[in-house]
Amino acid sequence: MNKPVLMIHEVDEKMFDLPLENYVLTFDDGLYTQYLYRKEFQKFKTPKIYFISTNILAMGTQSAEFITCREAHQKAFAGDKSNYMNLEQVRDLMNDPYTTIGGHSHNHKRLDQLDSIVDKIYHMKMDTELMLAWFDSNLNYRPTQFCFPYNEDPYGLYKLILEKQGFTEFHGHERIPIETLLHDASQPASHDA
């Protein structure tokens, strides 16, 4: 039986009241707050995939402030990567038998900001090579699962490039945002008369 797949960015303690064991849990971006709650997530014996953007990992001090993923990106692109996991934390996650580390690009760039399809293809190829080199040299590991940054795969080209590099599973818009489940859980049950 295939489980539906949830997409998680920001962690909310209300999540742990949901039947998370009924889903595959995917975590985008490698936010440090996702790591802070790893033990809570590990209680659910279900597959978990942490998609890591290799160039936005923390190198020094980390911040446990709960900011949005968008805010964390803005800070990272300005040079402050303190809202992301570091290398040792990614290694720690790999010790959980239910956890897989997946790729989420190297630079987490918006493809829609590139002018031409040629620029997009060049970026996807080069960024993928940088990401894989990072995984090889830092973890001696090659991911086979990938989550498209911003869930963008222009014309299916990103997937084709990644397949040539050995990726076999891809994630994007098909996942259920966990906010949908949180919203549904907060709605009062209706009863038909």
C-alpha cells in the first residue's frame, strides 16, 4: 500500500496530533527547526525524506527561531544561513532507519527568474553537478530522490537531467501540504441530520 506524501516546511507542534504514521513525510530545505523536532518525528515509524539544498546549510551559529521558509531563504541568500541544519545534523538524520536524505538542488534558485530555456538548462545541469559533488565529498552518499525547488520542473527538463544522474524518485506539487491537514483538523465536524 502506497502512503500519501506530505510536504513539510515550517514545524508546528500541532502536527504531532495528526496521524502522521499514515503518510510519507517529506521535509523541504533542511530548516534547523525540522532538526530540532527530529525526535518527535522519529516516533512515527513511517518513511521520512529530508530534501537538502547543499549550499544553504549552516556553517556556524544556528538560530532556533521559528520563521517561515521564505524568510529563511531571504536570509540565506543574503549570507545568513543560521536557520538551516549543518552537516553533522544531516549525518545524524541518516542514522534513523526510516529517514532518507534527498537532493533539493545546490543553490535553491528560482528557475522562473532565468531569462531563457538555455539559461534554465545550463543552471539545472551545473547546479545538479555541484549538489552531487557536495554529497559525494561530504557524505560519501548519492541521493536517488529529488524535490524540485519551488516545485518547478519547466517542461519536465529538470527530471530528464536528474534521471541521467541516477535519480529515480521525484517530488513536487503532488504532495499534500501539511497545512491542509492542520486546517482540516481544526474544522468542526459536521453532522447530517
